[in-house]
Amino acid sequence: MSVDLDKCFEVVMELARNGGKIIRERIYSKKTISTKSDRVDLVTETDQEVEKMLISNLRAEFPDHKFIGEESTAEGIPCEFTDAPTWIIDPVDGTMNFVHGYPNVCTSIAFTVNKVAEIAIIYNPVLEQMFTARRGQGAKLNGKPIHVSGEKDLQQALLILECGTTHEEEKMKNNFKNQQTLTPIVHGTRSNGSAAINMAMVAMGAADVYFEFGIHAWDYGAGDLLVREAGGVCIDPSGGPLDIMARRMLCAATMELAQEIVPKISQIYPPRD
Ligand code: LIP
């Protein structure tokens, strides 16, 4: 099946902007909130509506393409990653932020062909930050090229850590352990509350390294291509190659920085998607 990547990019950019308009209009209003796997794993009507809008329009334009969507998966649609052209979608990454009116929210969309990421979009409509990447063509913020910081030294690095969307004991203990080990070493730590925005911060050189366990393909699919196209690395937190279904991700400005932090990380292996 031949895929017109320019057309895919053009279509998805317009849809992401349309979805962004809905998110921007509603972020400071009252939402209908439901919980999923945990009392802190949230979904709103906006997550569901934006995902449905994106998938129905992409399907109308590209009937042969497949989809992996956060809210479709939550509704029981199997999460299958194949060689087929596939859109991997998180309609609102940072739902907890969206619920509270904290402006770190984005739509994250990756497009893969033969399991290779070709297009990445991470769009924060509240702060009007449109991060884009095409394979082999670099990464951009609002149309201008962006690059990772180039930092190699962990002591000088700004590290992003997240607690995730579960209070599950093993995961919480592991988060605290990593925080305790790494905070005294690095320059500083941050949490933006959105995996895709965290990765965009590494891509634009505002942060140097970020890892998280328990996130999903829709959280890091787009960020993976964005960070690599910005000159950084995206690997498994054990040091091996990234696996998009493994729910484990580490991205860094340089391989030297990634290799310095990997042996210091306490690892967990969540069930695969
Ligand atoms: C969330 C992430 C956040 C991460 C959570 C969760 P959601 O996505 O972006 O960074 O810590 O585990 O995956 O649920 O807001 O789309």
C-alpha cells in the first residue's frame, strides 16, 4: 500500500488544530470527569469527543489505515500494533492538568508505516505550541527548527520525573526511590504532567532527560520521533532499544547522558500493551 505522507501530514495538522480549538475553549470550564484504572486515571467528555473526531475524520480520508487511541483502548478496542499505516492518538495528554485548568495539555499523534514513525504532532493549544516532526526532516516548534540541548553531564542536566496515573504501591515506591537517588545528582527536577509535553521539552532543549514507566504508546509514540528528529535519543530505560508497546521510555539530549543515568535507575516492567 503506497502512503502519501505529505497528504497525511496536511490532513492531520488541520484535524489537530480543530481538536485543539475544542480543548482550548473548555480548559477553564466545568468538566464531566470519570475514572479509568485508578482514581487518578481520569477521562473527560473532551478526551472522548476529540478522539472520536480525529479517528472518524482520519478514517474517512484514509479508509485502510489502523488506529490505536487512548480512549478507544479504554473502551475495549484491542491495542494492536502492526505493519499497517497506523495512527497512534492521545487526544488529551495531561488529562489531570486539563481537569484542573493547568495549561500543560496537548494532543499527541504519531503516524507509523511498517512500525516506523513517519509523522509526529504534539500540539498544546492553550500555549499555542505546535511541535511537529517528519522522519528525516527534523523537528519543529511552530514551524521553526528545534534541537536538543546537547547536554552530556548528568550533574548539569534538568531531569523530568512523573508519578503517572496510578497509586499502585510498587510503582509509587519505585518513583520515590528514583527521586531519592537522582535528585541529589542532577541540576534540577521537573514534572509537567504530560508525557508528550515532557518529551517536547527534551526535544526543544528546555530539559535534558526524562524517563517514565507505565506510560503507553499514545503517550510516547509522537515524542519518540520528535526527540530523535531534534537530535536526541529515545531508548528503553534499561539501555536497550525503545519498544513502543513496553510501557517504558527514556529520552535524552545525548546517548552519553542516557548511558550515565541508566545504571542509576531502579527499573519496573509493567504489563505490555
Ligand atoms: C498521562 C501522561 C503523564 C503520565 C501519566 C499518563 P494522560 O497521560 O501524560 O505524563 O505521567 O502516566 O500517561 O492520561 O493524561 O493521557
